[in-house]
Amino acid sequence: MSTQATMLRRKLENLEQMPTIPTVLAPLLRYLEQPLDRLEVQQVVDLISQDKSLAAQCLYLANSPLFGRWQTVDTVRNAVIALGLQRMRDIAVSCSVLALLPQGKTGIDPVVFWEHSLGCALVCRQFAHKIAYEDPGKAYLAGLLHDIGIVAHLWIVPTEFASSLQAASFQHIPLHEAELRILGTTHCETGKLVAERWHLTPDLIAAAGCHHDAASATHDRALVALVSLSDLLCRMCGLGYGYNEQRQINFLEEPGFAMLAAECPSLESFDWARFTFELEAYIEEVHRLVSLVYRPQ
Amino acid sequence: MSSPSPSLYRAADTGGSPNPSLIQIRDLVYRVAGIFQPDNKLRLLEDRCSKRMEVLGVTALRDYYDCLTVKPIRQAEMVALLNEITIGETCFFRNQPQLDALRDVVLTRILEARSKLPVRNLRLWSAGCSTGEEPYTLSMMLLEETNARLKGWNFEILATDLNERSIAHAKHGIYGDYSTRNIPQYYRQKYFMARGEGLQVVPDVKAKVNFNRVNLLDAARIAFMKGVDLVLCCNVLIYFDVSSKRQVIQHFYNNLLPHGYLFLGHSESLYGVSDDFRLVHLPSATAYVKTEKRQVAPQVKL
């Protein structure tokens, strides 16, 4: 590793500059880890309502058909009742991470970044349902947080990250390849550090750390593979980082495919074409949703 | 029936969940014809069904679904609905993401594979070319490359259709506003000339396209179209039954070179129809590439 890369790594390992998730989120996630019969709706409502901005954003998302709603909900309590606790957890985490990007001009258009993250989360969840993956809710969270390393790059090495994105966009190559050349590390490595620092669960750490090299995952391999394939599909379908990667992908030959098929046999006969066509509707809705929810301060 | 419209999208502007019969029709069309209407196009599908329902005097989507499945008219009605779904799709530069992917990714790969062969010649086939907008678009795109990546190369575009009148129109090469609505200004100025109220394709573009009336099921005729690098067959296979579809796909397979590509229409799929081709994803587009298998001899009737 070059001297510059070593210095960058040290900076990244020292993540103080980066904000953490909202204070209300950790207790909320911890509370929702309990068995269902011990959970009380009011407790969840109270937790979310503590953060007014979070509560307002949750209502925006709760009223989106992307979260299965067809009729308006106007209070956090109604949203929790109508959508269920798991969906509200997904929504609360989505809204929380939206606040993590640095303000002002950054190396990436925040709208593009959140469209990719939210889009990937939704694709992960829908993909999980379709291939009977055991935990679509977990797939959603893993998709939402998979690029958390990019947020860290924006805080800690903004100039170098901007150069990486520029190079990737100019050469139409995957972002992590440009990062490796310019930063000497990737948003996966950084994402792993951030996820560990936030004490996320080991499966979410693995998804953030290995989604560009699914084969390197030593545990939770199916989840990592699912995120890896969903992320790639989003990038190939125009929900990437604001540029096209000029490449040809056969999903059946991706390392993640065999890993995921080992746990979800129905993947062998999965209709990739139809799923891809379905994304057209997701993308339109994700654009609308992010423009509604994301308001730079 | 698929899950209720992946529970993701409301039927546009209706404020409610989509009509289950509409989802059934969407799924039926995909199963029978291989063309998919995503959730954000459900309103459009509903409009198109409404047009057919008016003709048939049917008022409920549920009854229209019966017209497509159990009534004796079902086959003819499916064709009529497909005509509605694909109406107005014939124009220059119809599917820009597909054309971009072809130029930016596929052409590079084809040239790499072709450069290992002795002759520097590309052959593209627009199968079901209708009135010629698609092959002429390809011709213009490749002409743009002749001073760059295609320097020292020759290319030809085979353009076939079953309809004699369409072929005559295509050879004439004069088009009205509707067909020419998507042509970028640069191409409009460089490759068209005003002719009456329309635009005519210039001779250089025409010279690269070879039009013929061909039935895609006619093995004897198709056997003459060997050595093709890429087939574009948009919104044509949707009208064939499964057995005919497989026959046509086999013809494409036999005529394509080992590195060959098959491009279908927007939201059109070969799922469940053929294992001869593998789906590949390109930037904002999909295509099919040949799988490696033994070439099957065409059944030529003597």
C-alpha cells in the first residue's frame, strides 16, 4: 500500500468526523429486536415521535405505495398500525440515514446517492420475496446501508472521493475500482469499519464490507450475495451513481449467483428479465420519493 | 397471478390499488406474448384494454379477461390487444438506451470478436423492420462510426418484413412527422432531405440497407442470411405462438455468429421460450447472447 493510501486508511479508521445515526434509532432498533409478543405499538410511536423531523419524514415514506400503502396515514400511530412494526423500522432507518450526508457541495449528488441506496433497499426486499429468502426485512436494511462507506468517504476524504467518482464516471467503470486506484481502499472496506463502529449486526457489517466481492464473505453469504446482485442490478438499470457503467453483465455468472442459489433454489429459474422490467416502476417511484423526503438543510 | 403489482405502485391517478383483472391481463400478456407492462404503465394498459372493450361492447375488465382467455375470439383478441400495446412504436431512434448500449458496449465486443476473422465486415439484421425506421437508424449510427471505430470496415444491414407494402414504403424512405419525431437535430440535418411535407433518407444511408420480404418461419429463405453479428427483432415475436417463436429463435441462433447478439423490443423477454440465448444486462437495456451448443441444421423444405 502506498504512503498516501496508508495515510487515508488511518484517517478512515479514525471516524470521529462522521456523524452517527440519530440517537432515537439505536433504542428503537434494540426495542424491535425483542419477540413480537413483547412489543407495544405505543412504545414505538413514542420513540419515533421523540424526533420531530424523523417523525415527519416517516409519514412521507409511510404514505408511499413503495411501502405498500394505498390510503393516507396522517399520524405516526396510524402509520405503525397500518404498516406494521417491521415496515416502520425500515422507514425509520431510511429517514435516519438520509440525514447523514455532509451539507453543502459534496463529491456526489446526495439525491443520486439516496436514490441508489433506497432503490437498492427496495430491490433487495422485492428480490428476497421473489426467491423466498428467509428475511426480506433484513435484506431491506442491508440494501439501505450497503454504501455507508461512501458517506464516510464524503466526510473524511471528500476531495479524493470526488476524484474517484469523477474518474469512474469518465471511464464508465465501477466506482470501487476507481476508489481502489485513487484512495487505495474502497467504500466496502470503509463501510465495514463504519458498520462495526455503529455496532450493527454482523450480517449488516458483512453486506457493507463485501458487496463488491461477495465471494470474500465468510458468513451470512446469502445476504451478502443478495445485496451484491441487487446493487449491480440497480447500477445496470440506471439507479447507480449518476453515470453508466459500460459493461455487459450475465447475472448467472456473477459470484453472488451461486452463493444465493445455494440457499434459495428458486433463483435457478428466476425470471431476471421480468424483474428488470418491473424496476422501471420502482425507479420512477424512488425518484419521486427521494425528492419528497430528502431536503438538504 | 403475480403478487399484487409488487405492492409497490398505485394505479396511476386512481388513488387505489390496481384492478386485479388488470394485473391478470398484464400477466397473461407476458405469459403468452413475452411483453411486460411495468406497474407505472398499468394506466396505459388499462387505456388500451378500454379501447378494445369499447369495440367488443364489454364494460368490465374481468369480462375482457374472459375474452382473452376462454371466448372463441381469444387468439384474435390477443393480437388486437398487442396491436394496441405496440401502436405508435415505429419511429426512428425508438429505444435510445438500447441504441446507446449497442454503440457503447456491444459494438466494441462485436468488433473485438470480428477482428479475429479474416473479413472486416459487419452484418446486422433488422427482422420485422416494418417501414424501415429501425434499419435506417442503425445505418446512420454505424455511418457515424466509419471515421472512428469502423475505419477500414464495411457493414451491411439486412432488413426483412413479411408485409410487402411496408417493404415498399421502407425502400422509398420518405417519412412524416410521427416517424421522425425522435430524430436528433444532428442526424436530421446530416442524413435527411426535405421531400414534400416529409423527410427522405439520404442515399448513403439507404445504400447500406438491403430490404427483402421474408417470412421468419421460412427456413429456406432464412438459410441465406448467415454470418450475422446482431439481430434486432422488436415487437415481432410477441405475435407468434410458442412453437413458432421457438422456430424463429432457432433460425436466429443458426444465422448468428458465435459472438452474436439478439435484441428484442422494450420490455420483451424470451423467458420460458428458449435456452438458446442467455439474457445479459447492458446499461439501461437488456439483450440476449448465444449460448454455446451444437448448431442445429435448419429444416429446409425442398
